[in-house]
Amino acid sequence: MKDNNILICECNSTEHQIVFNKIDDDSDDKQIYCHIYLSDYPNFFKRVIIGIKYIFGYKCKYGHWDEFILSKKHSDDLKEMSEYLKNK
């Protein structure tokens, strides 16, 4: 497995991506760190409103999610990562 795998959503938006980083340390455990890009808000006032809600503890009942569409082209990368974690 490469040290870093980047999967880009089927919609081809670079804002919808997942970065997988292989973690190699001295232990026998193999791990992969997943970094998921969350939406940002280009409108200043929208960011201010979201910041104020955050300060006062507002939480969306669905959480802070965006979307990622997996397709057949992602299967080889996902299989490769699965095999990396499976094999010691």
C-alpha cells in the first residue's frame, strides 16, 4: 500500500475527499488514519452565525456531515487498505 491514498468522490468535487494515511510505528498493530474534509463556508456571515451557534453549544441532530459517493473505481484502493490491515 502507498503511504497515502486519496479517494475523490464520484461527483469529482475535490471538496469531497477522504485521505488515508498509513501509520507505521514500532508496534505490531497496523493502522490507517482517515482524514475527511468537512465543508467550509465561503460566506463570512454564514461562518459568524455558525461560530456563534458553536459557542453557545448548538448541535445539529444529524451531526456535521457532508457526502462521499463511492463507486466501482474506489474498490481497488479500499481492498488494498483492507488487505494491509488484515495482514501482519
